[in-house]
Amino acid sequence: MVFELRPVAWVRSLRVELLDDQWDGVSTTVELDDDVPSEALIGLEQFSHLEFVLVADRAAEVPPAPWRRHPRGNAEWPNVGIFAQRNKDRPNRLLVSIARLERIDGRTLFVQGLDGVDGTPVLDIKPVFRWNGPRGEVVAPRWADEIGLDYF
């Protein structure tokens, strides 16, 4: 089965390097693709946070990248499978990121904390509802919490 996907928007940012941390310090805009009408954004300004589905177009595919590895190459962390990580090098190069919406100006979204570099294709934009987050306690291993210390 083959799926064809097209970008609905593009990340515009001063950040061009594929770095892992300090995303909150990066001001980012997301510009609608030319063939997406601005009416697609109507009502979105009422939300504080948006979820973006991105294509890691500059990441390595899995395979040939390993299906199992130490997160960020840190041998002090366990050697775990790709699905136990949020690394950009994934089987289908899909990423999800939640960012705070600052404002909308025409066809441009101004967001904070979006972990996408300049030119990253955006496949979808969704509002974050209070009820669609995790239900119950979120449990994660210590190494995963350590990764998040400097992420935002």
C-alpha cells in the first residue's frame, strides 16, 4: 500500500541545524502552503496549544539507521528500540510536536517550542484539547526524563 502525503504548511525558523535541545528559545512561524486556503485556520486562534505532524525530511531512514540504539548515542542509557524513543530517525520519518500558539497573522502561525527546523514540511495541524492528553499517570524511565531536562 502506498500513501501520498503533501505538506499543508512549512516551518520557518532561524534554526537550521538538527539539534536536540533548547526549543523554547526558538521563535518559529508556520506558513500555510500556497494551495491551502486561509479559511483552514478559522477558529484555531481560540486554542493555546497546537499539535503538528512533521516530516523529518533530513533525518536518516530506519532502516538503514538502526532499529535499536542508545538514545542520543549515550551508552549510559539503555539500548532500546526505535519505538521506545522519540528520535528523528524513524521508519517513516514522521514527527509530532506540541507548541504554544502565540498568534495568527493571515496565513502564518506564530508558535513557541515547536521542534522543527527551517523548511520542515508540516503534514497536519491539530488543536490540543484538554481531554485528549494522557489519561492517568504518565510513567517513563529515568533516562527519558533526563533527555527532557534541556529539551525545551
